[in-house]
Amino acid sequence: MSRTSPYVPESASLHGGIQSLPTRPIHILGVPLDLGASRRGVDMGPSALRVAGLEARLEALGHDVTDAGDVPVPIAETRHLGETNARYLAEITETCTRLAEMVEQALEAGATPLVLGGDHSVAAGTVAGVSAFYRKRQQKIGLIWIDAHSDINTPATSPSGNVHGMPVAALLGLGPDALAEIAGFTPKIAPENTVLVGVRDIDATEKENIRRAGISEVYTMRDIDERGMRAVMEEALRAAGRGTAGYHVSLDMDWVDPEDAPGVGTPVRGGATYREAHLAMEILADHGRLLSFELVEVNPVLDERNRTADLAVELISSAFGKKIL
């Protein structure tokens, strides 16, 4: 097993005619965190994904799956929200620090971390762990951020103070400082290897933060409409992979149109269709440079018969190699 990659590609294998990529060990890490969002319920997201059969579906593809359980998360009612411009920042940083350590340990064991949120603030921990692992090997990582939102607010620019709108800013070193400095270094990613895909709801202050951070690879839903998902994903993966060991993929289920994914806290009309979402994951799998993956913002309280979690598990399966034929 290579110590600079979570798995070593070998000859392709077939499992039931649906898996044509090298299999890999996968460590599932749940993060039932809802402190970064304004609507409760997203803390049940990891359980909803497990109930939807995530582990069994990945094992059916031939992967060696270990469910490492959940990262401990403080209960909101037992803590003070802190500063209103970054609510529960101390508790979120505490959780993300634990998560970063567990992610790095999974990579040390030669496994691919699969993180289940929780709200999107968990990404500050996931990416910190992946970046720390490869930094020790003098390598960079890329980031593919697939979301209706750019999540690049800071405490100084956020209209809500909800930290789930700040992880990209933290990873690029813009703040908040506590999140940005997890694992003892900042930034975690370079702007030229940071790619936003499918955004369609961006605050005015976030637009300025995107320019200030130096992110040039931003693909809106208009880009997908005009050029197609294939062209957008191919360009996104090239940018994130340029000069890096590979990339982390962070998928917020509100990226998908709420007609197909109603169980999210911040739905925005006009998102990716069912097939567009699957195509994006299939192209990701084809490239074979996935280092880690997280899926966030499934809220069972707002869902219909676990539809959103079921779709989320389907998309994860496609990202890990499930094929139609």
C-alpha cells in the first residue's frame, strides 16, 4: 500500500456488472453536527444515510468498508452560542479538530475517508485532515466544492453568523481564525486548486471574498446549462488536480434541485437534475484521483420518506464506481 495515496490502482475488476474501477478500503465517519446551521435536524443526516444502506451498497461494489462511527458533537442546548457573527464557533472548531485527526488516521491506514454530515461546517475538519496528511509528504490537494452556495463568508461578512457558510473561507485562510488554524497551519488549499461547481446563490460579500481569495474556477448553474455537466466537470477536475496528489470532493445535497432532494435546510430552485448529479459523480469516478469524499446537509426532518438520503447514497455509489452497465 502506498503511503502517499489512499489506494493503489490495480487491474480493473467487475462485481455484478456494475463496478469497473479498482476497489479500495473506505472508512465512514459520521459527524452529526448541526451547530453551524440555523435549522435543526441535519444532525440526523449520518443516521439517515446509514439507514439508506450506504455500507451495503459500497460493499456490493467490492469495497472494503469500515464504519468508524460518529465524531462526538456538543449538544447546542448545553452550550452558549458565543459571538453572534460566528455562532458556536468554539464547539464547531472542537468537533472539526477531532474530525481532522480521524480523517488523517484513516489516510494513514491506507483508507479513503468518507465523511457524512451534518452541516457543511464539517468540511473545515475533513479538508484539514486530508491536507495535513499530504502536507507531511510535501504534496498539495485540490478541492471540488459542489454546492448551491459558495460558503466563503467570514464573521465580518456573514449576514447570518451561521458557520456552515464559512468553511471555504476558513480553508483558504480568510477566517474565522479558529477554523482556519486547525491542524496548526493555514491555508489548507491553494486558490488555483479550489473549484466551485453548480453555485447559484452567492451573497454580494461572498463575491468579493471569491475575488479576494483568488479563486478563478467558479462554475455556476448557468455554465452547466450552457456547456453541459461533462465539460464543466472535466475542467473542474483538471484544475483541482493540477500539481496535486488528487482532490477532496465536498458535496452539499442542496446542489441538487429540491424537486429531487427536498430534505435540505437551504433549498434553492434550479439545481442539478437527478441525471446531471449522477453524471458528475460518474465522471469523478472515471478520473480515479479521489482522495476523500464528504456528503453533507441531509436533513431528515425536512425530507419525504428519506428520499434525499436515498439519492445521496446513490450519488456516493456513483462516485465510488457504480456503473449503469
